[in-house]
Amino acid sequence: MTTTNKPVVPNTTVTRNVRELDKTTDNIYESLVIIAKRANQISNNVKEELHGKLAEFASSNDNLEEIFENREQIEISKHYERMPKPVLVAIDEFLNEKIYYRNPAKEQK
């Protein structure tokens, strides 16, 4: 059995210490903005990927039977539903210092 060193992102809500989030920025609001922007990036990437995979199944003459019988499309959708939420992934990346960010206002001082 092989193990990977990749941290596992939880699929459910996790109670977090707020002080962990503002360690690197010294400002909880700045940390939340960084996390929110990263979560939006992740969400957009996943959405594009999902639409790309589902577009393979699109046909110009769908009938009712084909829609209900398309098991592969349902399995793809279920896979994406089971994935961790983008906010949880973004928080994990932020806490593990995997996000590059900069604050131009702080750089001017």
C-alpha cells in the first residue's frame, strides 16, 4: 500500500481557530479576501472542467429516453458533487502557504 504526502481536504465543515488565518497577514479581513479570491478561481476552474466533460455528451437531438439513460453523465456529476468545496480547498492552500498573493498597498509604504 502506498501513501501520498498530499494533505486531505475535508469534505465537511471544520471549526477553525481564527488566529491561524491571520498569522501570515496580521489581518483577518485580508486573509479572508485572499481565501475568497482563491475559492472563486478554484470554482471557475472546476465549473469549466465539468462543462467541458458534460459537453461531450451533448447532442442536438436529445430525446427523453436518452436524458434518463445517460449513466456516464450522471456519474461525472456525482463525482464533482463529492469533491471538496472550493472554499475548503482554498483555506487548506492558504494555511499550507500554497497561495501566492501580494498587497500593493503594503508594497508602496
